Amino acid sequence: MRRSILLILLAMVLALPFLTQVALRGGRSARAGAAVEERLVIVTPHNGDIRREFQHAFSRWHGQRYGTAVEIDYRTPGGTVDIRRMLDNMYRGYRDKGGKLPAEVAIDLHMVWGGGDFFFGEELKPLGILQPIRIDAELLKAAFPEASLAGVKLYDEGVDGAGRPAPQWVGVCLSSFGIVYNADLYGVLKLAPPKQWADLANPKLSGLVALADPSHSGSASVAYMIVVQRAMADAEESFLAANPSLKAVAKAELARNEEYQKAIAAGWKEGMKSLVLIAANARYLSDSSSMVPRDVGNGQAAAGMAIDFYGRVYEESVGPGRCKFVSPVAATAITPDPIAILHGVKGRPLELATHFIEFLLSREGQRLWIVKAGEAGGPRERALRRPPIRRDVYGDRRLWTDDVDLFADAGDFNQRSEWMVLFSDMRAMWMAAWIDSREALRSAYERVLKVKDERKRAALIERLSNLPIELNDVVELRRKRKEAEAAGRGDEFKASSRIQWARKFSGHYAKVAAAAGGPVRKKQREATK
């Protein structure tokens, strides 16, 4: 008898893990109103709040509509740069000698979600790793009655052989960019609240600005690009005001005008000057853009550049006195945040991926982004505070966390596609100028700020910000990079050119440091040789 009891107990112990999994799976399915749970694998830079809320809401929606619950298996390797590297490596082994992918690939990854329109349109799509999305044309029309917002595409306008919509990515919410600042700390510093990007270049903020590393964060890189594009747009406006006869000229013809090119190049230079001084004020350059509002709220930094919802979510958590988000007037881009289905996904995973996009574009999925937590149609735990991409859900905003309407706020300024083509190469320049040369930049800036003569100090700050690089240099860098990539030497070229530019920038900073006076560090002396 005793032996029988022991055997029964042993059997129960061995069966316990299995029974627990069954119970958990059954519990999840019951919550979704379905008997079976399926799996969808998504790589994303989105934060935990977004991942949890959309997992729960989609599983419930799918159970009600299609009869099965869905478990979303999220993969979060880091920012967009890390995700691109991961996907590129994943597909590399399948490519032929010409770089083409076969129709059949075996991958355990179904979708990529989040990271901005440039990431999807200019970095992922050219890799050939996104497949056409087959969704109902009426849903696409309802979600996007207009294909663009202030000149920026809201979805990829690809079509299939029969002329039907077959986008390789679609936007599912909107993003804007701005400044987060600690109002209490600004009061101590006796600084007026920031209104424009250039306010972050104030020398009083030395060592107090939080920034994200452009080599890891796509959203941070877009924010830096906005600073440059705003300066270029200002230069364009001034040029056209002085040359009113050219206002009616087509863009392509205007771009060939030599004086116009000089004006745009000068605007680009001004934008770069602002960025250099903002970077000089940086306390750090973090791998994660979500750290910026966190450290501002904690008083570790006075201000920083952030995507809108990061700033608003943290403002809600700690209060506007410790973290306040502001959008620079007529100086922020409004862009879609997309989703796509990866190449090679087929069968049931493809169906689930398509269903997820259907949910994201539905009115129910759109409201989840912006409705207050705990309200009907809103998140269960914390508000996500992201503006929807469907304009027809903007009517009743009584339950929204933020009474925003980016469609009305878009104005005349937004990203310009003809300028965004330089984005990847400008990001490489920023990495060389702010990260690889960070020690030299900070050292020079600190010595310049110690100069007592106000006029000399101002002249040295201007000299420091005037990097030895012009817009034409970036254009030429892009041309050479493309040639190298076509020859299979892309990685080698990018690495070597970045080293060369870093040396050039370090040498520039060292010369400014020497002009400021005082002892020069050994590394700075070497950089000037």
C-alpha cells in the first residue's frame, strides 16, 4: 500500500508542470473567449506597456472574431539599428551570389513592428525582406483616405500585378518629436522653458542634456535630422523671400539653381552647428531613447530630445514639474510608425500576421493607443499616449489622455524626402563627430567655457560648432558608399570612412581647445598632427 501511494505521488509531481501549462494556457484562452491559443512572433523596439496591452487586446479580438486566442512572442534586441542588423544577418545565409532571396526561407519570425517610416521605407524595404500585405481594400481606404500627411507617406503605396493595393508596410499610429525638460531644475538654473531645438545648445546646460545614441536609436536620429531640416527650410524660405520670382518654379528646376544650392547648404551648416553644441552639452549618449525622459524626471539631466509618447508617459508618471514635454513650434516632424510582414512567412503565421494588421487598423485597435487607462476601449494598466493614424477616430476625444490632433497640427513643415535621402550618411557623420570623438569634443568645450573674455568665448564656441564638413561632402559620401555596397565592400567602406572623419573631427576639436588656452591633453596633441 505504501509503495502504491508513493508511486501515485511521484506521478502527480511529474505531471504537475504539464498540468500547470495546460491550466495557464486554458486560462489565457478563456480570457480571450477561445479554446485554442496560437503564436505570432514579432520583433519590435516598442516598450513593455505597448507590448502587453496589444497582446491582450488582440488575443481577445481574435478570439471573438476568428475563434482562437493568439499569444504574441515579442523579440526585443534593441533599437532600430539593432533590429536591422538582426534581420540582415537572419536572411544573409539565404541570399544567392547576386544578393537575391529565394521565395522559400525558413524563419521563426513573422513581423517587424515600430521604428518609423524611414526605417521601413529606406532601410528594410531595400533589403527585400518585407512582403506585400494582403488586406481588404476597403479597410485600407477607411484607414487612409489620404495617402500622406504634410508630404510624408502614411503607408507604402505598392500594388500587385492586378493593380490592387499591396503595401509592404502600413503606419499604425503617429509620432512627433520634441523636448523634455525638468521645470524644477530649469528654475534653479534660472533658464526660461525651452521652445526651440537651439535652446538645448545653451552653455548653461553643459553636462545636463540627455541624448540617445544615433547608432542605436532610430527615433533619436530622426529628431536630429529634424533640427537640420528645420534650418534648411529656414534657409529656403529666406532665399525664396529674396527671390520671389522663383517661388513658382518646379522643385526639380529650383534644385539645379546654383544660388539656391548655396542657400540650402548654408542652412544645413547652421543645423549642424546647433547639433554639435547640443551634443557638447550632452551628459551621455544612451543606447536607449527611453532613458532620456527617465533621467530628466529623476533630475539626472535638465533636458533632452525625445519622441512624444516617451515624454508624455513619463510626464504623467512624475508630474510636469519634473518632466514636461514640449513640441518646438513648426519644427517637429509628424511621421507614421509602421508594421510589416517579413519575407518567407506563409500559411497560418501569415494569416495571423494579416489579422494583427487588421486589428491595428480597426477603430478598436486605434483607440487603444490614446484612450485613458481603465476606460472603455483603453489599456488595462497604463495609458500609451500615442496619436492614432486613422483620422476618423479623432471626433470624440473625451476619453483621450491627450487632446491632440496631429492632422491639424502638421502645418507646412515636415520631413522632406529629397533631404531624407542623406539621412543614413548623416547619421554616420554624427557618430563620428559625437561618439567616436566625444572625449575631444567635451574637453574642448569645457576649456572654451572657462575662457573669461566673453567675446573670445563666443567666437570659440562658434568655431567649435563649425565642423570641417559641408553638405557636398555628405552627398559625395553617399555616392561612394553606394558604389562600395554595389561592389560588396559596403561594411568595409563605412568603417574606414567613419574612422577618417572621426580623426578629422577630433583634430578640429583639439585645435579649438588649444586656441582656448591651458594645458592640452596628450590625445589632443596627437589629433592636431
